[in-house]
Amino acid sequence: MTGTAARTRPYPYDRSGTEVGPDGVRRYTGLPRNLTVMLRAAVEAHPDAEALMELGGERVTYRQLWDRAARVAGGLRALGVQPGDRVANRLGNGTDWVVAFWGTLLAGAVAVPVNTRFAEPEVRYVVEDSGAAYVVEPGAALPDGEPVEVTDQGHTDLAAIFYTSGTTGFPKGAMTTHENFLSNVETCLRCLSLDRDQRLTTLVSVPLFHVTGCNSQLLVVTAVAGRAVVMPVFEVHAFLRAIADERVDVLTTVPAIYWLALQQPEFAEVDTSSVRALSYGGAPIAPDLVHRIKAAFPTARVGNGFGLTETSSVSTYLPDEYAAEHADSVGFAAPVVDLDLADPDPRTGVGELLIRGPNVVAGYWRKPEQTAETFVDGWLHSGDLARIDESGLVHVVDRKKDMINRGGENVYCVEVENALAAHPAVGEVAVVGVADPMMGEKVGAVVVPLPGRQVDAPDLLAFARERLADFKVPQYLSIRSEPLPRNPGGKVLKPPLREQGDWQPVR
């Protein structure tokens, strides 16, 4: 099934102003030539409007942002950085990160955002693998020189390399072109039903070195000459104050942050009336939390976004009218995205999700073999197992490498995790295969209770049996107080969970 197959429900997004090229890829027409042209348009239209505000820090207008970025570009050029060279950015969230990003592009160079949670060996690997000509270091002044403005790059020119934070091995650099960025910006504007004629404000509570914070928040509001309120570090009380004080229009973050915000006693006093678009993604979400979010933000359209670093952020989106009823879905294909499934199971319809579109990156930097394995005939092999129903709704059920084979029955970890996460006492959950001499593998669940709550194993299993087939219900449980292990990108590390020895068999 592809993104253009017959559906039982109408496709919910605007596809006007798109066309399919000879390569079969649907593209937006009329996009700016590159990102710096997009920024320049905002500067010319609203030079004195606020472009950026670091929470607890300075406020920067569009004119100031352009001028400072152009001086950074000049400083980079004076240091020997030439067009096409890579510039690694090790800064955390804040004004300087944004100025350095735009300064790199205005120098004609390629931005390499570095995950601030990486360990030093990982940082060294990214800097060396990218061949960075310059590294923007924390605590050091940004490069400064006579203004330089390179604005002649085209859609296919490389703009950035985002390094993935996989669960095994060293990170891979996803080569992101100007068209990749611009297509994602247009997709976000359409899927979130954002008003292009109003200067929107977004609250960036996730890292800018990730594609969500940079591509789907910072750049989206820049396209409409809006404002990014950037949190240097996440703190829930500051998050709540900023929503009201800065009159935030667009909220995008992970489900855990919404859950934490709703738990705060002062939330009832927070004025959320400015929020018109609210989205989440990156982790399973309980249907109950979706209902609570919709009730807490009554003026907002609520939706679920799904994507990867390799798709420049958004590939599918679940709109507001489907959010509560289909909380287990990541939505419909984005307006210029086609979807397909590789080797679908004839019984379940589950196969590896394939993605095609102008948002799919150009490959992995300096990794031709992995590029050839992952990007095949224009399709990205996502590594995610999914099914696509007759309506076109996508249900991601597992990572391809994480599927459990229980005596010939496939058990998709994400499906079990979603079911257990809906339990009112469960804070975090990860499902893995536990070796079994007869069945090959059985289902094991590692559960972290919510603060102040206790998980009763029989109660949790009874809860699971009401929602899952019997062969999917965990046969092993591990209830722990410490958080699940995660990599620097926030993904749960399952190998150490599989290897743990404190599994408790359950009847």
C-alpha cells in the first residue's frame, strides 16, 4: 500500500501546489531557493520583529539576527572556512546556537549540530568523521568578521549533517539538503494548519541539535517571520510560565513533558488560550494522556508527528480529529510523502515502513555501504515495522531489530509497550525478548512506576490481558525504580535490558 492508494476516509492534508517529477517523487512547488533566502524574506518583511528569545536571556530581532549571523559568516571565512566546509556546533540551546547555525549557512558552509549529551569519544568521532573545518565550542566567543552573505545555493546543495544517535555503533551523519529542510517546513505548516499570515510563537523545549527542535520548530516559525522562545534547559515550571507569559501559539515536545506539566498543581492557573497547535511524538502515548491534553489545551489542535533524522523530521502526522480515537497511530503520510511496506506479513499486514519524498536526506556522510543498504531506488528503508490500514493511517509496531519471535508468533514490542503505558501507575516501560529454550523467546517487560506510585504485577498483567492477545502478554516482568537506560538522543537502550538477570517469571 502506498500513500496514494485508495482510502476509506478522505486524505486530510492540502496537496495543492505539489507535482510529481520523473523520479516519482512529489514535491512542493514555489519553495524558496534555499534557507538563507527564506530567512532574508523574513528580515525584509519584519526587520524589527522579534525573531528569537532565549528564556531568561536576550531578545533578538530579525535585523539583529541577520547582522550577527553575517558577521559570524565573515569570522568563519577569516578563519579559512570555505563554502562546502563543515562547521561543528557544540553549543547547547540558546541564542548563540541559532546565530552560529545561520552564520554557518551564510558562509556557504555545512552546519553539523553536535548532540550535547554525547560522550567525548562520540563528539570526537562526529568532529573527525564530518571533517569539520571549525568547531564552535561552549564558552568561546562566536567567530566575528566583516559580514559575508552567501545566498546562491540551490535545493540539492548540502546544508547540514545531523548525526543519528543509534542504539548500537557510532552515529551516522544524515546529509540534509536545503530542499529537505524547506520541504519539512512546508509540511509542518500544512499538517499543523498554521496561519501563515500571523506571526507565530513556538516554545522550543527540546534540543536544537535534533531535527524536531531545529527543523520543525525554529525553522517553521522563521518561515512565517515568527518567534522562537528557546529554553536553554528544560524546567517544568519555567515551561508553564513561558506558555502564558510569551503567549505561545505552537507547542511541540515529547509525551513525558506534557504528562509532567499536567501533574503540576499550578497548571490549573496557567492561561493556555494562546496555544492553537500542539503536537507530540518520539515515544508511545497513552490514550488517556491524549484526552487529558485535549482537555487542558481546549483551543489547540492536537496531533501526533512521526519521522526520523533521515526524513528531516516529519513523515506522517495524525491530525486533531483523529488524535483521541487513534492514539496508537502516527497518522497519514505527509502531503509530499509516499509510503510502502517491504515484505508485509500476509496475516498481520506488518512490514518494514518505506518512505519516499523530498524530505528524505541524500544519504549518510562518508558511508556508501550503509547508504546503499538504507536508501534503495529512492525509498528509505526506515527500520520500523508498521502496518497501514484501509484509511491510510500508519501504525508503527516495532523496530525491525526489536521484534520478538515467540514460538513462531511475531510480537511487536511497541504494541505491548503502548498497552502497558496506559496503566495509571506506569511511568516508563520497555519490552524485550527473553531467551526461552522451548519458545525461542518470550515477552519481557521492564517497568518503572510513576513517582509515588507502585506497580502491582498481577494487576498490571490483568490490565494487559484486557488489551492484548494472550501470546503478547509479558511472561517476565522487571519492576525497577531507576529510569530506563537511554542513549544521548533519548532512545531506550534495549541490549542492557535484555542482558539483565533479575527477570521475574509471571503466571
